[in-house]
Amino acid sequence: MATGAALAALVMQPMTSASAEEVDATSTPAEVAPGPHQLRNLMAAARTSQSSTQGDRIAEYAQDGETGGADVALTGADQHAWWGADLSARKMIKHLVVWNGAEERLGDFYVLTSSTPFASEDLTATLDQHGVKARHVEGSADASITVKVNEQARYLRIQSADDGPLALAEVQAFGNEKLAPSDGTEEGAEFVAENPFGMFLHYGMGTMTNVQWADPNTPASAFDPGADVDPKVWTDAMTSAGMDFGVLTAKHHDGHALWPTRYSDYSIANSPYQDGEGDLVADYVDAMRDADLGVGLYYSIWDRHNGEPVSLIKNQLREILTQYGTIDYLWFDGWGWHIPYTQVEYEGLRQFIHQVSPETVVANNDHFSSLDTTDVLVWEVPVQGFPPADDTRPKDASDTLDSNSTWFHTTNTGAPKGARQIVSSLNRLNAGNSLYLLNVGPDKDGSIPASHLARLAEIGELRQNPPGENIALGKPATQSSTYTDVSTVLAASRAVDGDYSTLAHTNSETNAWWQLDLGAVTGLSSVELFNRTDCCTARNTDYYLFISDEPFDTSLTPEEQAAVPGVWSHHETGQMAAPTTVATPVDGRYVMVQLAGTNYLGLPEVAVYPTK
């Protein structure tokens, strides 16, 4: 908020002509209503322009929140140079605060306001335009000048009465909109509670070039899906799974933007897609709103093509936060863990977002596990595992539907994880105050693979008609031996902890086994066996599943075990999937998985479902 001795209030004087009010500068600070709320600077979200641009001193420098004069909007030596803003709607404007540049001082100028666009760049014609109100200011040597307005307007212009460059460090507009002081955590908690399940859509240059991190030197022309992308395919998939919102990668680490940004030539506008007229962010947002789904966008602060100047970040964020309606969820990446906060400060940028789009919730994937740098704590599941269930802070668990943990769809993208695994993870996460953001990477043409579409529909059906309780959770488990990975003991119990990112693991041995005691003989309908997906998947090949009322004799080979009276067995000669579901129309108390041959046995999870 602009207050303090540096502000000089301008006292309104009687009209001296039919076209403009004459105002004089004084040293009286602008009055601000007391209280904890902050007046919103309407200029933060405005679309700005100027009569010309000297060097790289674009109009947006006068709305970047920096009043010190280091970055100044500067025109050329124009006749009656001007700087203008479109607030996007008529708003009450009580006063403007105009800040001088560090070296240049404002001289004789006009403040012009209107509810309709200015029809001319000529000062005389604009002063005579119907509906335009003008205030004539003779300037001041002070750092800033406050101009009282007290009217409804959409368009504003500061226009020089002289010839030559116009320099502005900052222009602020204050009306009656107020912002409650907030660090975002209350809004983050509300978002998590109301949006338990969402779809992450990694789509962009990585999809086009078949890699997870695209080369930032890839030409913009490489973004070529070959046909129009239909985001309704994405929203239909979300709806089939019962999801609440989505997050699209508007700009990944490679710096390529899926919208026609004004601030970089590395965007969809310089690609063959729709002859350079396409805007995938707009199409996605429209489809999401048509489907009544929450709108999220991913934006990488780390930009390997354009670099990370704060002016670029603010300008691009202003675009995506104002041109497409309210963005509910803004998901940052590369910030904190690659671009340090000493380079791009968190608090300043978060306050900028609060001014531009007060309702937007920020999720920042910095791996710091601190609400000081995010509204919602992000766990990148393939890297960090699932968040702890006993952490009561609002959390975002971002995971992949793909069993190979790819984000962008490539030739390395594998089969989708099992529906029961996803639903189990979703339920566990939601119970621990975490939303589940499940990535589904579209193909190059924007479609979702048929296997993934089918799995999403299966997830939705399973949520509507749950199969019953997984009775293996927390039950006593043992295994033939226990492997220790550095300092982590990969105990048998890790296969029944409900966390698919943990792993029970034996040493390499002949006929390695893992078994479970359900505690009582129970009618069983099916067992799901989950193979690991990070590596070593071929180890769980050629194995048996056994069920019995009595304890197993673990000294027997699998072939011998299968011949024991009262032991039910199922033999899989191929590789275990994630999951392999085995129908088990039998009663039993003990469940055992055993390899035929010599190898390690690793099981992220074993789920057992009773008959209904």
C-alpha cells in the first residue's frame, strides 16, 4: 500500500477549463482507512501499453511493484508521450500514486480516465473525447505524486503535456477493493479439503521431442501436434475418474509457453500449431469450466531458455492470471531447489500474485516441507514417496498413473497402475489431509492412451462401488530373509502398510518367500500382488501364490507346497505386474508368495479382499 511521507497528496482545485481540472502537489500524505486490510492495487492486474518503448523499458515496468526506480517504463522522445492501462472492467478509483524514475522527474502531464477506450493518441483529441475526464498535474520533485480521482473508470492514461520521453517507475491505482492479510495457508487448506483428487497434465515440448526435460534450444516450430488438440478429451477423462480439478503445464523447464505470451518468442505463437494462432491454455481453461472442474496451471520458475528475470516471471504470471479468468491453483516448479530464493524472492512474488489474483492458491514444489514458501506442501511422490499421514498441514501428493513414473508421455511410458492401488492411495492421502494429483501425460496429438482412459474409468467405478476392505493392512507378515538398503530395513510389514512407495525385500536366495497371517480363516475373493516399478521388475518372474487354513511349511519348494493337501495354489510363469490380480475363490488364513528359482523377492504391497 502506498503511504508515508514520500507521497504528496494533490488537492483538487476548481475547474479552469472545460477539458481538464488543474491540481497542485502538496506534501500531505494520501489518507488510508485504518484497519488490518490492505487496499488492492488495481494496476497490478491491468494490461498496460505506452506510446513507444525506449530500449527494453516496456510499459509493464510501471506495474511490477518496484517503486524504487531501478526498472522504469520509458517511451521514446514522442510528442505528448503516454502510458496507459486497461483494468479489464469499470472499477472505483479513489486515487492514483505516480512514482518518478530514479533520474527522470515527471513534468507537466495529464491523468486521463474513461469508461470506453481512448480513441486517439493525440492529446487534444483525447481531451475533447466524450466521457474522458482529465486532471492536469504540473509535476513535482518528490519521489511520487498522488492524484485524487474518485470515479468509476476502466481505462487510464498518463500523457505528457510536453514533447520528449515519459519515464514512470510505478503507477498504482487504489479504489475500494481490500485484501485481507494472508499468507495463503488458510486458502491452501480450504483448497485441499474441497479438491481431494485432480489430474496433472504434462504436455508440451517434452511430448513433442519424446523426453522428460526438453532441450531449451529446441526450436519453437517443433511444437506440432499435427492436429487440433481437444482438451474435452482431458476433461472427460477427469470426470470419468471422479476428479475435481486439473493442472496443465503452461510452461515447463524448457521455457516454451503453451499460450501466446507477449514476453518471449518461445511460445505456441511461433509454432505451426493452428498457424501460430493457437492458445492451448485458453482451450484448456474453457474446457475445464464447461466441465465444472477447478482450473490449475503449472509454471516453472526455472526457465532454461529465457532465464529467470523477475520482470519476465511477473509479466507472464500476470498474463495467465488475468487473461483466462480466475486460476484456482498455481503449481510452481524449479523454485527453491534450482532457482534460489535469493535470486527470486518468495514473499515478494507471493504478494504480487495476491494483488493480481487474490483467490489463487499457490503450490510450490520446493521440497522444503515448509509453509513459509507455499500455501500447500508438495510431495513429488516418485522422488519423495507419499507424505506422512500424521502431518496435519495441507498437502499435495503429485504422482503418476504410469507405472514407469514418466510425466510427459514418451516411448518409455508404461502401463497404468492398478485401479485399486490408486483408490487405496487416494483414500489414504485424503485421510491425511492431502489431495492426490495424478499425472496422465497426453500423447503427441493430445489424446490420452486407451489403456489410461480405461483405467481412469475403472478408478471412477471403483470409487462409486468400493470392492470392500483390504484386510491385509497391518496384519503380521514375515519373509524368508530381510534385505537392508543402506540404513533402511526392508521388512515384510512394508508390503501391508498401505504405502505403495515402500518395499518389502528379501536377500537373493533360492525359493524366497513372503507370507501373511490374516488372523482368522476368511472367505477370499481376490489378492493383488504389486511388483516394483522403479527397477528390477524381472526379478518377480515365475512365482506362486498360496492360501491355506494352516501355517505353511516354509522348508518346501513351491512345487512341493502346491502338492500339500488343503493348500490352494496359483502359478504365474510370467512377470508380476503392478498389480497382478488373482481371483481366489477359497477360504483361508495364511497367504504366501514364493519365487520358483533363485532371486530377490521385492513386494511394494499385497492387498487381500474378502468375499462380500
